[in-house]
Amino acid sequence: TSETKGTNESNTVGTSETKGTNETKTLGSNETSSRNENRSTSITKGTNNSISESSGTNNSTSSGTSTNTSTTKGTSETTRNSSNDKGTSDSGTKGSGTNNSTSYGTSYNSTTNKGTTSSESYNKSSGTSTSTGTNKSASTGISTSTSINKSSTIGSNTTSGRNESSTIGNSTTSGRNESSTIGSSTTSGTSQSNTIGSSISKGTNESKTSGTSQSRTEAISKGVSKNLSQDFYNKRATDYIKYIDEILLPIIDYGKSKGLYLTTTFIFSDKKAQLEKLGNTIKSLYSGKKGNKNPLDVKILDENDKKIEYFKNFQIPECVSYDNENALTLESHFIENNEVSLGNWYSPNELGLIAGLPEKEVVGLALNEEVEFGLNAKTPDKGEELISLGNLVQSGNEIDTKVYLEKSALNKHIFITGVTGTGKTTTCQKLLLESNLPFLVIEPAKTEYRILMNNSKTEDILIFTLGNDKVAPFRLNPFEFFEGESITSRVDMLKAAMEASFDMEAAIPQIIESAMYSCYEDYGWNIDTDENEKFENPYDEGVYSFPTLEDLLNKIETEVTKHNFDDRLKKDYIGSITARLQGLLVGSKGQMLNSRRSIDFRELIEKKVVLEIEGIKNGTEKSLVMGFILTNLCEALRTKYNKDKHFKHITLIEEAHRLLSKYTPGDSLNKKNSVETFADMLAEVRKYGESLIIADQIPNKMTPEVLKNTNTKIVHKIFAEDDKEAIGNTISLSKEQKDFLSSLPTGRAIVFSQSWTKAVQVQIEQMTNTTSDEIIDEDRLKNRVEDFYVTNYKKGIFIGTRYEKITKEDFKFCREFSTNKEAVKIFKEIFEENIHSFREFKDTARELTKLLKEKKFWEDIKLILILKGKEIDMTYLRNRYFKYYSILDDNLHKIIFYKFYKNSKVEDKEIWNNIRIGIKEIFNSGNFILETEDKYIKQYRNYLKNFIQE
């Protein structure tokens, strides 16, 4: 509503126009006094561009007077002088003497300078001037205008100035100079001035004016006006209009391109009160922080309501509308053909709030966070041999894109890590099977590689059980080396293996090293020439030309004595070293390591082989055995490569930290040096065609050289923060990606290889099932290994097999006899030198074993040695044991001697020799009586009596 009230008054005077010519002449005097005050602020900005060119010519002639006096004394000798200044000069001068020289001269110098300089300058200036002022005006309601003024001013501005320049300098110029300069400058500044002054002017003015005058008069109006207006608003309607404009219409516009969805949310409860509470809660949650003009409409249905059938079928029911359509529209209900759906239209934004998955984990619904990795592994070159790893994983989903590893990448070594049960062994077996290369697996703790016996690609696999001789025995003499290998290098590697496994204080490594060299010398080896002076062909099959661990043990006391330690240190060193070595000679370890000949590693590297060290439980002893194996392996690879430059082989080392552990404070320097020795050795085998796959659960335990020298990394799930940092830094993982390593599912791995720009996530293809309950029969392992030894009988790895080709039953006899340590020792000392056939060996070994087990025989022998001979029925004794004597020839007394001699003292050896002769006499005549005055016999009788009582 608008109301206007006002009063207008008007007074108008007509318009008059006059034209004419006026002439005025004025003579008079004018005196003017004025005072001016001027304040100004000036801001000036400018740009100056200058181009300058100059050229000139300078000619100079100098004259002057110069007097020089020179006196030189000395000796000069020049052998050769060469100079290169647009030429070459060579001179040779020799001279000596004294030179006095005085020189006078006059020089006149005159100088003439001629120069021409031209300069061109171009200046451009632009400026900005800003003036500020203050105007004050007072007005009343009535305005009267009486005239129109026009003014025009023409003026001139003249600026004069004087510039002076003075330059003092000295210049000598020879030649012609030309220069061109282009430059620009920008100047900005602020200038303020404040001027106050007064002037008095007196003068006479004479003026003559002629012109035309024109005047115009306009009406003067005066009025008073009053306005009054009133506006009335519908606030609710205004808010709805704003709601439609700002909320609904943007949703509709967005939905036109992205889609709109008719949506209904169903909630269920067995109690009405709970249902109402749940409905109100949902209504409140989805109304937003600022409220909602049309919140969710909650409809509670009865159990018998027909609409429930729609909901059970995930359908939205429609109802006939009897209400005003406009009213329903205000409630945002969609109406079509007078029907209203029990739902509403949502754009994807609103639908995502209701149907979106929870951002945090809730009970019953696990949340798996995904991190983005690379999606483009290097495309292999055409014709390149490939190893398929599995399918690429993108955002947690396995996609049908294969990830390949170049076969050539094997030669640059692979490191695989992951905690137990995450797929590490499956990945290792996948690489072995896909490579189609011969391999050697060193498995310290498990038997999971036995499953490979059921794979068609590895049906001929050999599996040895180190430390468990009952299944698949393994024989390794660490002192046996290959032809062409030096004794010094072998001793160094054996010492490094011991230092990496045992804590060795002070001089123990040096004592062991010295004892090793002495053992080789005892077997006829020349340390300097690596030749054997005792055996004609020491490397031939069946020749026992290498020392054993037992020989090393027997040398320790002698070597310690050589070093002249005091009694306390001597006993400490002997005890310490003996305890370490003695533990390696007991049980299955002793049978494996105290062997006179080893399995030929040159033959093993041509096969598919698994070495299980599960039977050795002691960690340090496992490490030592691994060191011995790697030493033989590397030398075998070198020998094989010298014969075949294209030979390829894979070695897989599980739990490599046992031998290649990181040096930590407190470890001995000997251990540090030995670990570095093996790390260097493994890094160098690449040139022999060897590919290393190193698998370990704890990357941070590994010596850093292992992670640095492996070109391909395959990482399964790991948890420890230090492990994630150690491996993540080597494959350029971000902090987020490192954290994700703890969330990898079983069978998935992060893979990074040479020439790849980013690490990729791969689902490893499973070719074997390491978690199955399938058990490989140990008889299969045993039979396959027995066939291997029967085929290689000439090597003489087991005692008695070197004489002639044997059957599997013959091998089983040899294998069983080799477990009788006492019988083997007696056989080596007494019989082996005179045995030339397997039958001779078998008969001797069988009867010797029986004799050693005959308790009554040894009780009778003790009586013979202790009591008087006449109290023994010698006829009965001879008849009872004659069968042993007849088979064992005349060596029965030697058997009896060694049976007891192993427990005797060194200083009693002469006594034992007398008793040995006496024992022989007992069996030959039956009349031998110990009643004698021989001092040795008397001494021995008392000694043996005490020994038996003890």
C-alpha cells in the first residue's frame, strides 16, 4: 500500500533573449592584493626506454725516454723448452757463468687520439598524477540560478635548464669499439608540496571590449512533498520461495544430468514404541544441521496393511490422491495421474547419504581400507621369456590383467618377505615352477616343499632331510674341495661360517684356522701349491684324501699347545673349542658332517633339490650347516660355469637371517666380517649364472646388503613398523602404502622390479597348496635318495660302497653299518686297507658288528685281562669265539685293543701294545697266564682293574 501527500507552489518568470554589440573602454588603475595557499600531492610513475649506440676509432703513438740497468749473476741450465704460439719451438741450452749488463736508452712517446662517438637516445615517459581534495557544500531547499558561465584558458609553459658534466679519467684505447645498449627503467615516487605566499600588484589597465551578449532566464520552482508507504510480507511464502530456489531447484537441475531416484526407506521393529523412536531418530538425522522445510515423512503401517506386501518384494506402492494436488506439491510429493507414490525423488547426492556405506567399522560389517598402487608394470619386450605372477589388483579388486616378471630379472636376485601364513612359500614355489630351471632350496624350519613331489614339473625332485638320517640322509664333508679350488680359500670360508654361527672370543678363530691347515698337511696336501703328495689322484672317486671334523677335533690340543698359552688359557681354549666341535660329531649331525666324502654339488646343481634342515634344532648349528652348504654351492657353480657359460640355476634360501643377520652392537667383529664375506659371495655368484631368491619373515634382521643387492621385491603382509620401514624404503612406498602392508590379504603381495616406475599390487596365482592336509609318504623320499646313492656308489660317500656296483639292499646294509660309530672306527683302523670287494667288506662288517654286541665275550676278555689265566677254561673260550677269530683273521687282538684303547691315556700306549700281544697269545695257545714279572703287564692289570670298577 502506498500513500502520497504533497503541496506544490510555482512561480514562473518568462524567458527573454537579447542580442547586441557592446563596446567598452576603461582607463583606470587597478591594485590587487592576493594570498595563495597551495597544497598538492603528486604520484608519478614512468617508464624509460633507452637505446644507445656508439662507435669510435682510436689511434695511439707513444714516445718517451727509458733507461734500464740490469745485472745478472747465476747459473742456468735448460734441457728442453717447448712453446706453442702459432708454432712450436724446441731448444736445449746448457750454460753457466756470470753476466753483467748495463743498458741505456731514450724513448720518445707521442700520443694522438682520434675518436668518433655517435649516440642515439630514445626516451619514453609515462606518468600518473593523482590529486586529492575536500569539498564542503551547504544547500537549502530553494535553489536559484541566474547565469551560465563559460571559461576557456589557453596558456603556455616554457622550461629552461642548464646541464653541466665534467669527466676526469685516463683511457688508453687501441682498436675499434662498437656497442649497442637497450635498457628500460621504471620510476615511481610521491611528491608533496605546501606553498604559502602573498603578492601585491599595481598597474594601469586599458581595456576595450566588444562582443555579443546573450542571456536566458529559466523558471524558479518551489515545492514541498511528503511520501508514506507501507509493505506487508507473507514470511512463510517467502521462506518457501527461498527454499525452492536454493534447495529444490538445484537438486532438480543436478538430477537432470545425474539421475533422480524414487526412494523409500524401510525400518522394522517388533515393538511399536521402538519403531516410533527409530523413525523419529532417522527423521532427525536426515533433516540436516539447519533443519528442513519438508523432513522425512514417517508412516507406520499395521501388520495387515496391504502395502507391506509391496515392501516385501522391494516395490514402492502408489496411492490414489483425494487431497488438493497443490497441497501435496508443497509437501514435495510427486503426483502423476492423480496417484501418489510412497516415496520421494532423490539425486545421487541425497541417496548417497542414506544408502552409503559406513566410513567407520561397525559390528557385523568389516571395513577394508584400500590404498592405490601402480597399475602399469613394465611391458615386456617382444620374444622375452616371462614368468607369470598373477592378476593385477586395482582398488582392492582383482582384475583380469596379468602381471609378468621377466625371466632375466631372476639373475638380478629376488627378495620375498611376509609373516607366516600369508603366501610367502606359495610365491616361492610359483617362481620355481614357472622358471623351469634346476634349483636348490635351503629350508631350515619346515617341510612345505615336499608338496612339489606331486607336481608334474618336479616329479624328479630330490629331498634330503639333514639331521634326520632315518629318512633321506645327507653327507657333507666341509673340508672336501673341488679341483682348481685353493685350500686357503676353502679354509677362509669354513672359518667365516664358524664365526657367523658361533661367538668366538679372542684367538679361537686363529687356532681353528691353524688346526685346519695342519689337518690338510697330515693328508699330504701342500698348502702353497694345493697339490697332494700322498695320493696320486686325490680328487678321484673313492679316494679319501680330505680331513674330517674328527681330525680337526683331535688337532685342537696340539695346536693350542703350540701357541704357548699359560695353563689357565690353555685349558680354557681347549675346553671351549672342543665343546663346540664335539657337539657337531654327535648323532645325525656327526654322521652328516664327519663324512670322508661329500655329495657332489656339481651334480646337485643340475637337479631340483630341497635340503630340509628341520632335524637340526639348534639355531647356531643350523647357521653353520647353511654356511657349509653355500660354500660348496658357490664353488660348484664356478666350476660348472667354466665349462658351460650358458648354465642357469636358482638357489632359494629360507630364513636367510640365520646366516646373513644384521650386525648389531655387541656382536663380535669376527661375526661382522663373516657376514660380509657371505653377503659378498652371494652378490658375486650372479656372474656364474646363479639366481638367488632370498625369503625371510623379518626384513629388518637382514644385513642391509641383501635388500640393496636384490632387484625385485615381493612383499606379503608384515606387521612390525621397523620391517615396513626397512622394505618400504627400498621400493619407494609412501607412508600410506607402508601402513597398508599390514592389511594385505593372504595371497596378495606388493611387487616392485627393475625398470618399474611404481610398485603394483598382485594376487599371486596359486600353483601348490602348502596348507593342505596331504602328507607326503616319507618312504617316497627315502627310496628316491637311496636310488641317488646307488647310482653314485663310486664316490664312496657311505663306507663300503666304493668297491663295485651295489643294489639298493646292499646300500641299506652300508647305511646301517655306518651308524655304528665304534664298528666304523675299528673297521677303518684295522680292515679297510686290505678290503678289495664288497663281499669282503660285508662279511667283515657283519661279524665285527656281531662281535662288538657279544656281551659274554667282553666279560670273558675282562676276566682274562684281570685274573690269572689258569682259572679260565681256555678251550671253552677258544671254541666259543673261534668263529669270530676265523673270519676276522688274526686281527682279533687288534679289535680287543681298540675296544679298550679308545678310553686309555696317551702315556699308557706302550702298556696297551704289550697287552695286545698277550691277547693274541691267549687265542693262539690257550696257555697264556698273566703271572709274569713284566712291569708293563703288572701296571696294566692294576690300571684296567680300576678302570672297570670305575
